[in-house]
Amino acid sequence: MAKMNITGRYMNEKIKQGWSAEDFAKHFGATKEEFILALEKKFSSKASSQMMKRMEKNAKRKENLISAPVVEAEETFESTDEEFTSAITDLEDDSPESQIDILKRRESKLSSRIFSLESQHSELVSKRAAQRAEFKQQKMRLSALVEKLERAKSEFKTTFSEWKHTGAEMRELSSSIRREKQVLQSVRKEISSLQKVFIFAYCSGELEIENNSDIDLTVEPADVAVKFGELIDLSAVDSLAIKEVRQLARLLLLMKKIQANKVQFELTFENEKLEASYNDIS
């Protein structure tokens, strides 16, 4: 017995062609009972019962081809590969000629319908092929963008890390600069406190300053003139000449700046009278 490759579509087509149970059994090289048993295993009881009724009608039609046709109604079925789910309407005219004509008209309609559906399917196949090609292109572009984004992300992380490290270095250097400036300021104050300026008052009326590098000891002539006016009427300068009074005025202004900056100094007089007047006034 050959393997029975039974499907709903196959059964429906052959039954519409007029096959009986005997025809199917002969086709598969089996007995009628074996075929019916296979049919019942393959399909539900309802579907197999409907198919058996249709095959019995086909058998009766073959027996009555010469005699008057028996008026019967053909049931309509919808089939799948698993089972028939509904009935196909019986032919109203049971004569063999009328049945064939109706089936041919139906065949023509189905062929036209199938052709239309296949044309639509072909168009969809072409459309899907074009969409697939476009999809591949889009996927490639997307992959390139993702790769570019990953590179940019990696570069951003690197730059951000370097930026943070640079900021940390800047903060450390700023702290070092502040500390060093504080130390420098302290050193300068210490230098100023230890630095000694030497001032020499000569008989010629000149004043010489040595070892001064950081303090501005400039005395303006206008200030000297004002100071001279303050000194000229003092009894402490009675023994001094006009030139010596001017020298004393300039010296007093100079010493005021030196003392204001808290700088150590050493004052040497060549003129004893000028020294005496300076000591009396200061």
C-alpha cells in the first residue's frame, strides 16, 4: 500500500472531479476500508463524514449516467490542508452535462481569480524585493552612523577625561602659585626689614643714597620748598646757611619715607652743624 498523501485541497479537487471512495482507494493502492480509515485519522469526524457523503454521491452518479439523473444538492465545503470546515453547495441540475458546464464556469472564474491574485502577489514580490534592497542600504547607513557615533562617544570620553585631568592640574598649580606668592611676600618683607640703606649728607648740600633697590625715595622739589618754609623760622637752624636748610628739608622728607617703609638705615653727616640741627628737629 502506497503512502496516502491526503490534504484538504487535494481531496476537494478530486471530489469535484467526480472521484468516489473506490477511486481514491485504487489510486493509493489500498482497500476502500483502508482509505476510509486513513481519511478518518487525517480529518475531523465532521469533515470526513461530509467527504464520504460527497464521494457516495459521485459513486451514484457514475451508476446512473445512462438512466435519468437523480436530483440532488451538492454541499459546499471550504478546505484547508488539515480539514474541510464547511460545505460546498450542491449542483441544482444533477445531469452530467449540467454539472460539467457549471464546474467549467466555476473553473474559469477561479482561474481568473487565481491569475489576478498571482499578478498581485508578483507585484508584491517585486515591491518587497525593492524594499529589501532599500532596507539593506538603510541598514548599512545606520551601521555607519552607529560606528561613527561610537567613535565620537569614545573621543568625547577621552577628551572629557583629559579636560578633568587638566582642570585638576590647574587647580593644583593655582594653589602652588598662591602659596609661593605668600612665601615671596614674606621674604620681601623680611628683606625690607633687614635691608639697610646708607644716606650720606655732604657739606656741598648733596645727599647720596646707597643700597636702595625697592623703595621709591624720590623727593619732589615742591615738597622740599614747603618743608623749607617750615624750617626757616626755627631756632634749630639759626646756625645753618640757606643751602644747608634746604639740604635739611630734603633730608627730613627722605627719612620720613624710609621710616614709613620700616627700612633700616644708617645716616652719616659730613657737616656737624647739619647733624646737630637734624637731631634737634627729629
